[in-house]
Amino acid sequence: MAMTLTSLPTPLEPAPRWARALNLRADRLWIKRDDLTGLGGGDNKTRKLQISVQAALDAGATVLVTTGAPQSNHARLTAAAGARAGLEVVLVLEGEAPEADRGNLLLDRLFGAEVTWSGDRDLSLVQDETADALRERGGRPYVIPFGGSSPETAVAYRDAAREILTQIPSLDHVVVAVGSGGTMAGLVAELGPDRVLGVDCGAVPDALSTVSQMVRAMGEPDPCATLRMDTSLVGAGYGALTEEASEAMRQLARTEGLILDPTYTARAGAGLIKAVREGRISPEDTTVFLHSGGLPGLFGHSEL
Ligand SMILES: Cc1ncc(COP(=O)(O)O)c(C=O)c1O
């Protein structure tokens, strides 16, 4: 049974006031609104889930299982996708249950997902045990990899790159947040390594090799030496709000009325600001900032 999770194409909007704040030409900065992909609060994950959830349905699965951080956007959207596809969802989340369900976790519950906490145990081990237990209960689990990224699902971002090219045929840079790597890998597979600037958000130990392996597994030439990846904006770690990310959040909110999330898109915004300051993106270049969503995360970090 075919099932649709996404509302495509997402808009490509001009961002002239943000461009001026960045000292870019006002007509050269665009925002690809992949925060508006349609399902469960939007996000880049929805495009990738379209592929994996369809594969789960085709395989006759009854329950989706995936892993993530407590404020995982991917987990939230897996929960939403399961609801839409009529599948149960079990989320294996890192660490211990917090005192209160906030942000993404609140939405996981709203979408009806079951949550299992890994404690201090290895996340993928707990995921395997969870899938085994579901099988013993007569369920047919379908495991979606961390962050929803695999060479098969990264294809969704090769298609997204084609969608961008129909909206703006000539572009110099796409700036994107990098977590589990599938989004950047798909963009690189279509646009080549020179036109994609990834900003590492600290979700995996080695984002550069994660992305380059995925690009290779998609049948593309090894891009490792030429990938553009800013790994300097992780700060104190994945969950930390950095000064640079706060600056990007304030700048976009106050120039275009748009919201970035503290973990991913704000770091990507900080990567754009830095690339312009350092001359790696120049005022005349045509730049697309991929807004990959993540808004509920803003309400999930009590320290913010
Ligand atoms: C809001 C947001 N943007 C970007 C990313 C990065 O995408 P990917 O995991 O495909 O690298 C993620 C997920 O990790 C995300 O939640």
C-alpha cells in the first residue's frame, strides 16, 4: 500500500534581510523550507522516513523501532510516521527518563509511541533486545537506523537536491546541518562536493567519514578529500547551546521571523555566518540555507 508522509515540493524563500545582516547581496540568499515537509511538525527526516516506512509496510512489518537522543527529531517523526502508516512505534532513547516530558519527547507520547530508556547501556544493543522481545510477542519489527540515515534513505536528499535545482537552477552553496549524515550525503550525490557545506552538529564521532562512506555507498566517487565540512561549531558537545548558535538563532529570528533549533539548524546558521566572515562564501554567491526543522527541540532543553 503506497503511503505519503511528505508535502512536496517545499518552498524556496528569499531571505533578503538575513542576507544584508550577513553582508551578502540581498537577492543571493535563499532558504529551503524543509521545516515544512508536512508530517508531525516538519523536518528533513520526513523525506527519509518516506522511504524507510514504505519499505517497512512492503515487508509486512507491524512495528517500527528506532533509536535516538532524548530530544531526537528523528524519533519524534518516526512516531508521527508510524501513526500515519498504522504501525506501532517503539523508541529506544539514550539515558534515563527525564522528570518531565518536554519538546520532542512530549510529541513522541502524543503520537502514541512507546519509549524505552537505554540507561547506561549501548543504544544499539538495547535496540536489538527490544526488537527480539517484540518478535517473541508475535510482532514484526522493522528497525530504522540511527537518525534514519542509510544509503537507501539518503536518496531522498538526492531528490531534494533536484527539487532545489528546479527552483533555482544555478547555485553556488547549499548549507546544511550534519547529524547522522544522510541529508548531506544525498545533497552531495546530486550537487557534488564543491557546492555543499556541511556543519557538524556532533551527533556522530566522525561526521566527515560518515558522510563520505554514505556517498560512496550510493555509488558515487569517494568525495572524502573534497567534502566541505565545518567541524568547529560543536562546542561542548551535541546537546550544548553554543554562543555562535545563539547568534544565528537571534539573527534569523530578528531579520526573517524564522526559528532555528538549538542543536542542528542554529549550528548550520552559525556555519553560514562563519563561512561568510572567512570569505568562503562571498557576497555575490548564490546560497541556499537548508532549513531542516527541529523546532520542538527548542522547548526540550530546559537549560535554554
Ligand atoms: C533538525 C535537524 N536538522 C538536521 C539534521 C541532520 O540530518 P542528518 O541526520 O541526515 O545528518 C537532523 C537530524 O539529525 C535534524 O533533526
